[in-house]
Amino acid sequence: MPKNVHDMTDLGDGDEVTESERGAESLSALHRAVSLPDSPSPCAADRTLTGTGSVAVEPEHSHTAGSAPARPGRGGARMQKITLLLCLGALLSLSSAQLEPDPNAETEGGAEEETELFTTPTTKLAAAAANFGYSLFREQVNRDPQASVFLSPLSVSAALTQLSLGGSAEAERKLYRVLQYHHLQDSQLHSTLKNLLASVTSPSKGFSSASRVYLERKLRLKLEYLNSVEREYGVRPKALTGSPRGDLKEVNDWVKQQTGGKVNSFLTSSLPRNMGVLPLGAAYFKGQWVMRFGQSNQMESFQVEGSAPARVPMMKEDRYPVKLGIDSDLRCKIAQVQMQGDVSMLIFLPDDVTQNMTLIEESLSAEFVHDTVSALQPVELSLALPALRFSYSADLLPLLSDMGLKEWLAKTDLVKITSQPAKVGSVRHKLGVEMTPEGAQSVAPAPQPEGHALGLSFQVNRPFLFLVRDEPSGALLFIGKVLDPQKLERI
């Protein structure tokens, strides 16, 4: 079991207890977590939870609404508790080895022993890019907490990494710190990123990404910078012509071509003549579920905090295989839904209808997500997801400034790009996402696992947060927070 995920035995106050006492405490804790009365029936959950089979959770902490615990690390004080709510038989099957304390769990002095999760250059870089993405996403949410926000961290990281090739050693160092590269010690970082991008944009994954650096007309590109970016990333930085209409068409046509025609009108207005340097990142995702949804386009209610319910098309399946868990600290259910190409969607569904997901947002890190996914368990349940097709765009420059680059952006030292004074005038980002019912195969009749016997249900009919991840590398392809689907900009 991951070190920052509690099993149900970690409930005591430090006193030594016997194995039988630990088992009794574990049973009691499971009852509390699922709001069950003590009962000898091992599958009483479907009779004592909500009428639809949805899980009701009683918080076991004192966080007030909107407050957040310290962001968890693999040695931090805050430990996540994720419990699979199947039936009491699942707990009764715990082996004595699971109930015994791990003698290697703590090192001398009481500190937890660190386990290195990411051991290859690719997984380390993917984790760094994900952590940059989580930090940037938190800045997005803080800027506009009542709006749906989305981000494709890899496309933004790639654009800024191309930019780093043009900076002085000090400029590169500061940018690497924000990008979370400073601890990687990877002399082949650019090759590693190039290979990661090639892997996650393979056709089977349904993900495309485009990143490039543009410059205003008066800035003369240094040949060495142009060649180094092209050598590392296969794309040439480009100076624009100064023609408002022509430059608009140039940028939009390139992004459209790189994303297979899926991201249109990347820029909606002409660029200023003194734009300086423009890194841009675009991304599109339309993955295919491993299992298709049998019911689709049924208009149903999506609860919105402080407003009337929105009517949105839903895709549904009564017996859908997922991996499921509950985090009582974060007050949410978590489901992992598998897609083709070793991609999955991880959905955090708060217990309440709320725009405030600070508890979840502040917990997000590559380490936390890795441990969370490891703790989820396979079940079959009634699943309903909104069918969405939307785009989202933003200028990320103010957010990067808030992340520690304010001084850097004010006097950018891009001496390897041009000999003329140059500053970053904008960091543009646009993405498109499609969540549709298509899948590789239909859900086939099969023996019913415990989850289906309990009548479990995961109905995404209220605000939620989702991640799209490449499983082999751990790369974060997308992160999004959906508050009101009707207000999304449709593709």
C-alpha cells in the first residue's frame, strides 16, 4: 500500500494494540467511512447508503469549507485515507500481514522512509511537468474561482522549454525552477522531452500538441538559436511579418495543421506590433474509452451551485468497469476510467454541489496522484458522465508572473535568441477536448463483482475535477475543472 495512503488500521493514538484490537478498530472505521451501522451482513451497504447506491461520506476532520490541508508529500504529516466502499467482506479478507505495522515504514528518528517513485529520465520529467501543471492550474483557479478552467501542461512546458534555449544561464536557471526542472539533473533534458512528446502524441492516445516560439518582425533571430530549437524539437522559431492579417493567418494555420484541424482560430485578434516574443502552446484530446457507453445524448440535470440545474447530454452505462475509491479528507469520490492507448481519466467528484474544490486542488501533485491511483480498486458500477465538446483559451503570462517570474519577465535576458532587447509579451494557450460515448468494445455480460452487487453509482452530475494521464510515463495531458457545462465554449 502506498506510504501516503492510509489503510483502515492507521487509527490509533500511538498506543500499542493487539492484532484483534486493530481488526476491530478497522471494522469500526469502515462503518464510519461509509456511514454504515454495525451489522453482521457483509453486503448491507446497498441498503444503508443512498437510494441510488451512491456513497455517502461523513468527514472525519475539522476542515472548514474552502480550507485546505497542507499539500501532501511522501513524507508529509498529512496522510490520505482512501477506502474502497464495497462490502464488509473486503475488509474481513485483510491478511494478518496487512494488519501488522510495516517494520520498514519508518526510519530511525521516526521519519518515513522515502521511496523513489519516478526512476527513469522520462518518468522524472513527466512528474516535473505535471507538478508545474498543478501549480499553474492552482493559479488559474485562484484568478477566477467561479469559472471552469482547463490546462494542457505538456504543451505549455514544451513552449517554455523552447524559450529557455534562448536565455542566458541565469534566465534558464530561473525558468527551470518554475518548470520544476531544477532537480532533474538530466543532461539530455531536451531529448527526453522530445521523446516524451512523441510518445504521448501517438495516434492511439487521441492527444495532439503544438508548441512554438514566434517573434515580432523587428527582432532578428540568431541562427544558433533557430538551429538548436529545430534540432531538439523539430520546429523552427519564426519571426512574423508585421502584417496584422497575415500574421494572424500564419499562426492560426500552423496550429490548425499541427492539431489535425481540431484547434481552430488559435488567435481571435491581431497581435500587437510590439508583441516581443510569443511562446504558444495548443493541445487537443479526443480519447476513446476502452468500453463504449450504451446510452448517450440523454438530456439530464447537472447541478450548479447557486443556480438552476443545467441541462446537459449525458452518456451512461449501467455496468461499467472502473477503479474506485473515496478520500474522506478531501470529501470526494475518485474514479479512474480507462481509455485506449494506455490513457486514463481520473475524476474527482466532490460529495457536495460546490465550486470550491480547494481541498482537492491543493493536494494535487505527481506523487499524490501516483499514490491515489495505486490505492483505487476495480469495481463495476452505474456510470454517468456529461458528453462534452469544448475549447478553452487563455494568456498565461500573468499567471507565470505570479509563480515567481515577475522580475524575469520584466527584464528577460534572451541573449541567445536575438542581440536586440526583447521581452516575452504573451504566453498563449488554447485547447480542445471531446468527451463522447465512443469506445472500442461494448460492455459484455460477466459475473458481477462486489461493486455491482452493492449497486454502486458514480453519477457525474455536479461540478467535478478531472485529469487525463498517460499511464506508462505518468504524463499529465490535461487537467480541468467543470463547474457549469452550459457555459463552456463549444467546439
